[in-house]
Amino acid sequence: MVIVEDLYDIYGTLIAKKGERITQHLIKRVKNMPKKNKKRAAMKNTFIYRDVKKTIHDPRYRIIFDEGHIKKAKILKIAGNTFFEDGIIKELAYMKKNLPYTYKHELIVGSLTIKMTLALKAHRLNSRTASYGAFTHDIGKNRIAKKVLSKPTALTVKEYEFIRTHPTIGFLLLVRYEKKKDSRSAITAYQHHERLDGTGYPNGLRKISIYAQLVAANDILDALLAKRPYRKESFKLRVALDYLLEEVEAKRLNRDAVYALISFARKDKPEINELKVSLRKRGKSPKGNVYGKLVHAVYHW
Ligand SMILES: [Fe+2]
Ligand SMILES: [Fe+2]
């Protein structure tokens, strides 16, 4: 993977030059660059928290965030106690202004991922690590031209390849801002388009961080439910969940993550190990979509 344009952090410092390869050496260099603003803030003390509170009431997600035994207040508490470095808060402010659709998507995927970690108790996940990574997974899109991201017509090969650099860009930005040594959220950004069968990008990995696997399922769900410039209608929740199930059957997505979403979408909110899933009843994707085309669109950004 090569950097396609000079990459700057939000303070205007050059992080990586056009044409540079992503190597351990480059990652180490970015990690060791002097930090610009060492301040961190709990999300609850920022505009992001107010926006999450609104987003969690999005009518498309009513049933999903509907109470059950995992309350909205619990999700908000974990989100609110997630600490972000100053650079990340500034990136999200920039995204809110320039890419409002992507910003809202970050907030939905963040909230869903927290809920998932609370449902998947057996995995012993750290909800705050998940929260940090999920709320920032698409931060790399801040460096992709808006006219490319929202292009209603087919992309050129160059544009398509450019969009597909967003996990790598996001990874480098997070490595740049994060103070923690393990950078698990940077890895979530890096791996959220990888698929368990090795068909994802940027590296075609089969061994993917569990946090990136959860984000991947939520990422696709929100892409299907959203109105996008490249398709007329969004998916109904039921049809979107069927699509995710097919991805589990094809061994591309994490089964427990998708089962958790199905459980959230049921009124009785069954435990995941008690969930009965019918593989027969399939709904139809919205009119005006060629399924293959849509898969292509969903899959690649
Ligand atoms: Fe993405
Ligand atoms: Fe995303």
C-alpha cells in the first residue's frame, strides 16, 4: 500500500509523503513524531456526545436501540467516558462540517458497537476500546475529496482506489494522535474493510481484530439502511439483516456480531445462543438496485 497524496494531520504537519510505502518503519516514525496537543477530553464534555444522544434516537434504529436489557443510558455512559485526544476531536469536528453523512455514520456505528460488546459477554470485550475504534473508524475519509465520496455516478479506477485508501489513512492519523501504545483503535480503522475469507482490503487479511469485525458488521448495516447517492432507496432493516446473514454464511462476517444485531432487532431480544434464525425467509432488495452493483458499492467504502 502506497500513500497516494501527501498526508497531513489536522494541525497541518506532514505525516507521510506521496509515494511512501506503509512499512513498520513509517508507522514507528509517525508514532514517535512529537505530539501537538496532548490534551484529552471525555466525549461527554464535547459536542460529539450531544450528537450521539440525538443519533441514538434515529427512527431507522428505533427497534435496535429499543430498551431490552441493554439500556440506551448504558451505551451513552460508555460513549461519554471514552477519552479522545485533541486531534481526534478536531477531526470529528471537521467531519461534522464537511461530511455530515459520514459523521452520523460514525456515531451510529460507535453506538451499535458498544451495544454489541455488552451483548457478547462471552467475548470479554473492552467496551471503551471498542467505542474509541468504532467512533473513529472512518476518520480517513476526512482526507478523501468530498466530490469523490458523494459521486452519484460510477467511479473511475483512480477514484475507486483513492477511496480504498481511507482505512490506511485513518490508521496513520490515529497512530499520530493516540497516546496509547497498543493503538487498537488504529487497527480497527485499518481492518474494518477486511473480510474473514480474505476478500477485503487493504491487505486481504483473514485474521482480523475482533473489534474490527464488530465494526465491519455495523458498518455494512448502516450503509444499507442509509440513503446513498449511488442508489435510489435504502434497505429495510429486515432485508439488510438477511444480507448480513448471507455474508456470515459466506464466511465473510463474524457470526456473533450479526446474530447480536438480529437479536436487537427482535422485540423479545433473545440471548444470542438462544436465537433461532431462519435462512429461508428472504426479503427483496429495494427496486432500482442491481444487487451485484450494490454489493460492490457497499463493499468498497
Ligand atoms: Fe470505511
Ligand atoms: Fe464506515
